[in-house]
Amino acid sequence: MKILTRENMHDYQNAAVDFVIRNPSAGLLLEMGLGKTMITLTSIADLMYDYFSVERVLVIAPPKVAEDTWSEETRKWAQLCDLDVVVCLGNPAQRKKLLQSNADIFVISNANVPWTFDFIKEARLKFDMLVIDELSAFKSTNTARFRVLKKYRKHFNRIVGLTGTPAPNGLIDLWAQIYLLDGGESLGKTITGFKSTFFYPVKYNGHIVYEWGVKEGSEEEIYKRIGGTCISMKSAD
């Protein structure tokens, strides 16, 4: 397999690396195939070896992605070859041992988020940086995984979120994801406030609103507000 170097990176990929390094809270809203994993790993390598600001990184990813994508990517690029990636899957005893090992990057399944953070607290493990691969998996405020990250996000100095589909069901999906990145600085501290500011109710079931419309001008305002936190690109760009 041919090992690629930084000279093989595209300009937009280098720009995205710079964006992550400059922004402690960063969202990479890039379509599939644009290199989100490589960009993030390159940012981590720079932050570790050039800036000395990161030592241990926790990556949350969908099960299949956690299993091989992150570790395989380090073998493709020269600037990533020194990164030690541990995939923390298996039974609880195996995961505990792996999380306490000496490595740079620890990859867990998003299905194990509540268990993992319970163990991190119990074992007093410290991570400088959190990467949420497929941020849209945290779009619902009603899930245990969102509630756990909402509670613990402040313990990380840096947070990066990756997704190619940030609003699969509409702009309301953005609030939970952006909150995990910046703690509510862009879109407000509560989902209720976000809805009342930018949306209006369309369909009800009793007192429950199950369909919302976007207020005039709100889409542009939302994109403007998250512009300092997120970088968005499509393949056509």
C-alpha cells in the first residue's frame, strides 16, 4: 500500500485542519468522501507533536466505524503513522483494560457512551479532546447518549464533531449537535428557546407539536450563528 504524505492533501483539507486547530469547538460538516477522518487525525497529530496541547483523545463512532476506520487511516498517511490508536470494543473487562492503556487515541462505540463515561469517572481517566464521529447520531435530546455528553462535555478542552448529514430531518436537528460542540453559545442553551426563536408550530397532537415550520429568515440566521463553530463543504465545492 502506498503511503500518502501531506503533499497529497487537498487545499480544502489543509484549510479544515487549520480550522480545527484554531477552534477548540469545531464542527466538520463535510460530505462523505472528503476526508473527515484524515483531517481530524492530522489535526490531532499537529496538536500533539507541534502544539503539545493534547495528550489523550476519546473518539466516539458508530460500531462499524469504530472497529476499523480510525486505526486503518493512520496506516495510510505518513503524518499519522506515529499515532497510537486503541479500539475499545469487546466485553466490559476488555474495554476497561483498553481504556486504561497507554495510547494516544481511544475509539469507542456510540452504543457504549453511558457505560464508558461511568467508567471514566470511576477510574478517574483524563482525556484532553473529544471527537464525535457522526455527530448526527446525537441529534435527539431524548437519548441517554446525548444527556451523558451534555453533562461531561465541559471536561474536554477540545471537541470536534464530524458529519455529512447535520440536519437529516430538518434544521431542528441542529440544536443538540451544536450544543455538544459549543455549550449553547451559537443556538442557545435550550431546545425550547431554539424552537421558539426560529420555528413556529404547524401540526399538533393535543399539546404536543410534532411538526414545525421555519420562520422567515431563520435558516440564514442559523447558518450565520454556527459559522464560527462549523465548516461546511460539499463535493461540488
